[in-house]
Amino acid sequence: MEAGIQHLLNTFIIPELGSPHPFLRAQACWTLGKFCSPNLDDETMLKAFRGIVACLSDNHLPVKFYASLALNQLIKHSAGYASASECYPQLLEVLVRMMNSIDSDDLVDTINTLIERFSDRVSPYAALLAQNLCDSFLRVDDAVGGDDEDDNEIEDRTLEKILNALKTLLNCVSEDPTLISKMEICVTPVIHRILNSKNPDSFQNAISLLSLVLSHSTFISPNLWSLFPLFASAFLSWAMDWMSELLFLLCQYIEKGKQDFLNGPYLDLCCSIFNKLVMDPKSSSTDLNPASKLIEHILASFKGKIDNYIQPLLQLSIQRLSITEDESVCKIAILRVIWNTFIYDARLALHLLSTQGSIDAVFDLWFRFLFANLGGRDQKLSSLAISSILAVPFQNLPPLIQSQFPLLFKNLINLQSKVSQQPAREMQDSDEASDDQSQETDGEENQDEQEDNQEEQEDNQEEQEDNQEEQDPNDVYTVIDTYDSGKVFFETLRELSQRDGSLYANLLASLGDEEKLTLNSLLP
């Protein structure tokens, strides 16, 4: 079959690339684009490539257009790739010029292939390519919305391909901060356009594009800051389904623009996002997990600088716990916020909870979930939270915590023992891990229901692992992930023993033999 196609191409198609008739040249280009196979021999491929390159400079637009489509297939062949490398700048110039004359998703596909195949050579042309791709996007977007549904579908497809090409280009120049800055200027109007269109189908593309720019930028420019309120406004009004994807963006802004984040309206906007999710009774763990991680990143990044935000965060968390019927998944997501307030400032958080009259309920719920429902990362968070509580001078603790101090001490030892046995990957896994492991705790479920739940959890875990692989750019790790709970554990006990030796001695005396062995195994 392949030999027959090669014979036909050599005999009837490739010669017509030089035909005096534009129609035949165009048809020959179209045919090569459809039937050019990686299995063709080098000689056939080289003849086809030379003819296609000549047609790219044809005076007739259809010929040039179909030649560009054929080029997309030719450069996937080793011989075509080698030939294209010799005239790469000229090919880019021709295609970009053509893109300014005709809007086509197939043409953009060819440009994307050229960028991808020659990623190590695209840098000198990246800024010009980005500008032309963005200009093309805005031009095509202006035409969307007409009465012809078929045209709109084609235009939407073209916009999608342009955004893909921009993302490919950004990835190719990711190591060059100067180029990233130039491209940022180009793509900002595109992102503005997408956000202002209030089109949910395009919101994911805006997030993906800005994610790439932010992840490769060394600082947050005024241009990029101008997009923050737009994303927040979109989320608060019509884009609530994208919290997981939005989390990466918000954390990048925090990480790379801390001072501007505090000085501007951005912290309040993040709190508004959190408030909206937490107080929406329809919000599931899919929404609450990234929301709690956003607060975690904020509290860990601005420790000691945002004390006035702790009280409203705790009030919201307590309110949500009171309306949440789910016995595990959603409540654990909210508990993460409370744990992080302890890590931020345990003395302040405990005082506020005590003042609100919620401290009993919070610790009762926490201890109920402590060893039955928590995944590896949640155990680490709990360990850090209890360490933070034990670091508060005993006389400054609320009476309830003073009475439970020995229990907190024992729980910390058992938690840190579990954390120390967890592999690094499980420690990095985000909140979804504990969601999969969550079980109802009222004790009235029968064995059959538990088995069914276990099967469903295993299926969900497999699905989430697949999703994590697909969404790698959006795997968000916060400052807390850099904390070594083992070191914090050791330092907390060392300081406690130095600060209040008699209290520490009483705590050690309250331990059973097995707990003492566990403690000794955790100490250096």
C-alpha cells in the first residue's frame, strides 16, 4: 500500500507542484498534505519538500495555503525536518505573513508544529511570533458572534489553535526572562479579551496562558497585576467551577509579588473568593480543598502580618462547619483552615476560638478525625498545628487546652510517628488523598456499605491520579510543604523542656511504655 502511494505521488502529484496551472498546483499541495506519510523514502520526501517550499511563495493564495498544510506533514519526516532546518527563518516569515492574510486553524497548526519541532531555534523569532499570533487572535475574535453557526465554529477552533501555539511558544522560551517579559506584553490583551467576554468555554484557556507566563516570570509586572482583579471578578460572578485551576495563579501572584499583594486589594479579593466558596452550601470538597489551600498559602506567606484576618477566617470556618452535613470530606477541608491559623499564630487563634465559644467543638471534631480519616498531608498539618499549640506558654492557653495538654502531647507523638513513616510522595499529595480515605464515623453503617464505599474510593483514587498527571502545572505546593514537621516536633519539645521542665517531666510521666518508645524513636 505504502509503495503504491509513493509511486502515485512521484508519478502524478509531485510533478504537478510545478504545473503552470494554479488549480493543479493547489490540488497537488492538498494531496500531499493528505497522503504524505512518514514511511515515504527520503528521496521522495526531499522532492516533495522542495516543491512545497516553492509553492509557499506562489502568487496565488490557495496554492500557498495548501502548501502550508502539506508542510505540516513534511516536517514530521526526518528528511523534511532536516531540509526545513536549513530555511527555518524563511518558513516562519512566509507563514506569519500568510496568517495576516487568512485566518485558519490548519495554518496555525503548521506554525505550532514549526515552533514545537524547532524549539531550540525559535527564540530569536519568539517576540514577533507572539505579537502576530495575538493580533490574529484579536482579529478572529472580533469576527465571532455572527449569525452563521458554522463560521462561528471555525473561528472558535482557530482561536483555540492560536492559544495552543502561544502556549507552545511560551514553553519553548521559558528559560529566557527577557523574552517572557516581551511575550507577556503581547498576551495580556488576549487574556483581557477572554475575561471580558465572560465565556466559560474560554476561561480555561485564559488560566492556562497566564499560568505559563506567571510560572516563568521572575516578578509580577503591573501588566500582570492588572489581570488579577479580572480573574477574581470572573470567579465571583460566573467562573466558580475553576477554583482548582485558579489556585495556581493566585499562589504564583503571592509567591512572586508579596509586597504588592499586601499593599493592593488582592488579599481582600482572595478572601472574597474564599468566603463565596465556604458560605455556599452547594460547595463540595472539590471547591473547598483548593480554597483551604489558598488560605494556607496566604497564612504561611505572611506570618505575623495579617493578624486582623484570622478572626473572620475562623468565624467563616465555624459557620461552615455548622451547616455541613458531610461527616468527613468537607469538614476536614474546613479544619485545614483552622489548623493553618494555629500554625500562623496558635495563641491568637486559640484566644479567638475561645472567645467565640467554639473551641470545644473544634477540638472534639479534630480529635474525632485525627487517626481515622486523615491522609498523609493532613497528618503533617495536624502535627504542625499541635506543635504550634504546645509552643505557646502553658499559662497563656485557654483552660480547655490546659486540661487537654497531656492528650495533645500524646496525639502529637502518634501523629509524628505516622508522618515519619509516610513516603515523600504521599506527603506531597494534596487534600484529595484524605478525601478518598474518608469514611463515615457514626458507627451505624453496616459492613456491606463499608465495602461498597471502599470500592468507590479506590475508583476515585485511580481517577484522581490520572487527573493529577494531566493537570501537573496546577499541582500547587505551598510554603507548608517546605516545612519539616520532624524538625518542628523536635524543636517544640526541646523548647518546652527548657521553658517548663516540670510540665515536660509530667508529660513524659503520663506516657505509656509504647508511647515512650515511639517518642525515643522520633528524637535524634
